[in-house]
Amino acid sequence: YGRGVSTAPSSPSSPPPAPELFTWEFATDPYPAYAWLREHAPVHKATLPSGVEAWLVTRYADARQALADQRLSKNPAHHDEPAHAKGKTGIPGERKAELMTHLLNIDPPDHTRLRRLVSKAFTPRRVAEFAPRVQELTDRLIDDIISKQHSVEKGSADLIHEFAFPLPIYAICDLLGVPAEDQDDFRDWAGMMIRHGGGPRGGVARSVKKMRGYLLELIHKKREEPGEDLISGLIRASDHGEHLTENEAAAMAFILLFAGFETTVNLIGNGVYALLRNPEQRAVLQDSLAAGETGLLETGIEELLRYDGPVELATWRFATEALSIGGQDIPAGDPVLVVLAAADRDPARFAEPDTLDLARRDNQHLGYGHGIHYCLGAPLARLEGQTALATLLTRLPDLRLGADPTELRWRGGLIMRGLRTLPVEFSAS
Ligand code: HEM
């Protein structure tokens, strides 16, 4: 990140100059560049900051089709990578650690088997029963924010650090069955991973190792003494006599943490930010919450996912054979990245795509993906997102941005989109 990587214009009709991708400006607001790509180079070969070349798919129809195309494998072994770049590209799964063999890195039939097993334990019902606990965690974090204020009239907080970041980590730890006294270790390990972009180098490698050791031990304990938690559920889950091995259960717990953590931080962070930048929409939502309605909150969370969702690019896919997307030929072995953030602003699919409309009904966005890898945690993400936003807007009704938007910094990761900090102000009465 920080280095500009030019895209070669590929349209003959000399459009406005091609935008630079992966610069700081792009990290702050990638949407103009995506609009250009959708129009002039909808399936576009870009050089990523890591040096890898990958196809970016930016139109909604192409994106949806690519996400469901079984010829695009999730297994990095299909990547036809130049020998000199081996192991240096940051493509997850080049790392051979057992934790990396998880749902997002595998294809059918293994994927089908593991997903069926985890779905038996991680059910919508389990998530629904978890709702009071999420409310409790949310209230506790807001209590902490309010109680540390020196001035009642002018409270302030960093909503990422003090709210959006801890909520999902405590929630997933609780759900998995990590005892309360160990949850702050997870908070530290997760903080290390989010700050350093998820690539297991240095401190991050140590954090991943510690997390793995901890999860394996916990699985061991839960096997001896099962409870009602999700880890015990994963151990118990069986399908036609098949069970998860201990390593598979550990990899599953890890991917639930990993896939469910930074995403939800960014759903809350990007969501609150979008509401603060769109005061009329925020006022309508606040009125509807005050009237005890939940309809606008439900459509609103989906709209926030479409408008500025946490997952900017879907995770890596690789062409297992030569194929064509949107008329563009793609050779076997090439990586394909589906740009969810671009597809979800495609005017060919969404009316006024750059407008935040919390009441939008025709909203089949791709924020949770599509096809067999569709987000397994969507019900939990919805629960956390709805609880977080509703509680914040109700308990801190005059919440406002505490910094100029130009001062805010976005994390420059390839896959995720989210703010580093979100300074806010409020009356802490
Ligand atoms: C997959 C988005 C929260 C667990 C995915 C994918 C997307 C996504 C786009 C598909 C990636 C691809 O096809 O390359 C989100 C968003 C979230 C969120 C926007 C929050 C707002 C969660 C939570 C959990 C979770 C809370 C679990 C606790 C998973 C898992 C997969 C997945 C396990 C892999 C599924 C598979 O490969 O079969 N998510 N996610 N996610 N998500 Fe989420």
C-alpha cells in the first residue's frame, strides 16, 4: 500500500485517464476508481501491491456469476505462480499451517462435507438464542465509554477501539465457549492480527500460533467436559457417522474467529460512519427506533453492507481451466478477485447506487458473497450489526463525528475495507 499501481487503459474510445489503484486516495474512497473500471475495463488485470497480477471483476452480473462458478477454485494450489514469487505474495494458504485448511480455502467435496458439519452446530437458532448476550455485551461497552467521560456535555471516544473492535471478539469468544478470563488474550491476539494485516509474520505469526495452541487445548477440554457452547457443538456434530477431527475443529473455530471478527468491526465502523455522513437518513432511523420499529433497522443494515460493506474484495479464487468472464478470456492458473464493493454500486443493478437509502427493498447485494461460500456467519453479523447500531443511536442520541472526514485513515488491506479510528463526540447524560 501507498505505492500507486497504474492500470493500463483497455478501451479504444479514449475514456478519462485510468485511475491509480491501491494508493492512499484509493483506500479512502475507492468508488470513483471502481466506477471507471466497471465502465471501461470491467474484467481488468491489475498488479496488486504484492506484485501478483490478478483479474478484478467489477460488474454486478459478472461478479455474481463468478462467485458461483465452480471452475474458480478456492484452493491456492491452483495458482499458477511464477517460481520467484512463491511464498511472497501473501495469498493465504501458501502457508501450509493446518489452520489455513478451512472453508474459504477448499472446494467440494471437502468443502461440502465440512460446511455441512459446521452448519449442524452453528445454526440460526443458536444465534437467535445468543441475542440477549449480544445486547448485554453492547450495553457493557457503552457503559464503559460513558463512565470514563470527564465532561457530561462533551464526551468523546474512538468508536473503533472502544466499541466496534471489542464487541465481535467478545461475542465470538462467548459463542465458542472461551472462558471469560481468557477473552482478553483473544482481544490482544486479534488486535495484533488486525493491526498487521493478517499475514502471519513476526508478531502476527506468534499470535496465530498462540491462538492455535489455545484452541487445540480448549477443544481437548471440551471433549472431556462438553458444554452448550459452539466448540462442544462442533465436536458433537456428525453427519452420516462423520465427525470433525481435532485439527478440523480447531481450523473451524479459527476461521469463525477470523472471518467473523474484522468483518463485523468494519460493519459497525463503516455503518456508523455512513450514518454520521448522512444525517437525514440517520434521523429517520433514529425516529423509527424511538417508535419501537425494527423494519428500517433491518433493511438499513443490508443497505449499509451494500453501500460501504466490510469486504471490499471477495477472497482469492483461481481459474482451474481457461474460461471467460464478461467476454474476457482468463487463462488457467490466473487469480480472480471479485470486487464486491464495485458490484454493489453497479447502476445496472441498483437504482441510484451511490445514494444511501436505508429503506431500499430491491437490495440483493453481494456483501456476504454468493454461492457455496456465502457467509456462514451472516445471521450473527446481522444480529451484532443491528444490536450495535440500534443501541448506540438510542443511548448516545446526539452522536457526532469528532474529526474532519479528511483526517480519517482507512486500513489499506486488500480484502477488507475499514477505518483505523472513528473519533466521535456525544453528550454522556
Ligand atoms: C464467508 C462477508 C461476518 C463466517 C464470507 C464471504 C463474505 C463474507 C463476502 C464469502 C467470501 C468469498 O466467497 O470469497 C461477511 C461480512 C460479515 C461477515 C460482510 C459481517 C458483516 C461473519 C461472521 C462469521 C463469518 C460473524 C462467523 C462467526 C464466515 C465463514 C465464511 C464466510 C466461515 C466461509 C464460508 C464458506 O467458505 O463456506 N463472509 N462475513 N462471517 N464468513 Fe462471513
